[in-house]
Amino acid sequence: MIDVISKESSGEHYRSGLTRRQTLKWLGVLSATMTVPVISGCESIAISSAKITGKWPDLNLEPITGEGYGKDPNLITPPTSPWPLTLTDDQRNILALVCDILIPREGDVPSASEVNVPDVIDEWVSAPYPSNQADRKEIIPALVWFDEEAQRRFGKGFVAATPEQRLNIIDDIAYEEAESNLRYIYIAKVFDGLRTLITIAFFASPEGTKDLGYIGNIPIAGDYPGPSDEALDHLNGVLSDLGLADHAYS
């Protein structure tokens, strides 16, 4: 069972803290990392029975018709708004709560919503590229499913539900056993992909990168000192194991 409660206030609403230029640059990082849809394999599930049993929302999503960046994108000074963002305020509020259940604040490390992960997810599902649109067809119905499931269980939407009630829903779909339950098999598969996207987005943020302990992109004053003795010993040991001792560094 997930034992972290995201936000104390069930009435909190997500507000963006980034400009479109910032989110577009962040989207560029994610796009360079993932060249295929994050949510894959759902089509291999017995779709009709899984969707009906799991009460999957039947949405008529408008197609995205933006032109994108073109073949020679300028990522240094990207267009202000190459395509419209498409998540509604309600969907962004639900997404922010899900983000913070998955990656809550821990001490000085901010939560996923505090570093504006929902903004980049909105960019992801709004971008007019085939892989993004494949994910859009699953992520937006999933956000609606969260709200409708909360209504079915508790008589109120996901945002209005208590933190414990939200966790009750997430606990039922977040683990491997959910994929053997026809009621949850479809949402569990989609949630797994959404969780991957949220996690990658968080650790691509400056705060997430810092939490990983990454210390690159820092200039070194003076001459490059070279690798440490410990690093050299490790490298030479690996070369020796591979039969390449003649190429050991001295």
C-alpha cells in the first residue's frame, strides 16, 4: 500500500509556475529521451471486456492539428506557442494530485507538482506528434476515470475526495496484481505508463536532477584534474577482466 498522503487540502488547485518557453524546452528533453509512446501494450489487452468492466470513459477527443516545430526546430528560442495546450483545469488538478501521490515532497525535495510536472505532461499530450497523440488517447481518459471512480466510490470527484480516499483508488491500480483483475487491468496498464512519464519528467527538472546527485554542467577552475585514483583502479580492473590490460591507464 502506498503510505504517503499527497496534499492535506482536498480543495487545492494546481496553478502553473512556468512559461510556455520553459515547458517547451522541458518537452524537448523528454522527447529526446523517449521516441515511442510511453503507454504501450494496451491494444494487446482484451479491449472490449476490459474497458466495459473497468468503466473506461468513452471520450470523443478532438484531433490535434498543430504543425509542430517542423524539420529544423529552434530549441534555443522556440516559438511562443506552436500549439494550444489542451488539458482542462479539472484535468490538470487531478493530474497534479496524482503526481504528488507518486512523488510527494520529502524534506527539502519538492513534490512533482511543485516543480510543475503537470505543465510538461500537458505539453506532452497536446503536442501534434504521433507518439504524443497515442499517449493522449490514454492519459486524458485516465484522468476522467480517476474522477468518475471517485464519484462511484465516494460520491464526490477526485479533487474533492480526501487524501485517504484518493490513495484508496491508487492502491487498487498501482500494483502488479491489478493486471489480473478485469475491472482494473486497463487503467492499471495506462497508469503504469503515466507513472513512467511523471517520473521521467520529474527527474528531468533541475530539482529532480539535483535529487539524483547529478553534478555535471559545472565548470572546473584551472586545469582538468583527471579521474581519481579510485576511478582509475576501477577502470583498470574492468580492462583487465576484459583481457585489455595492455590498454590500462597509467
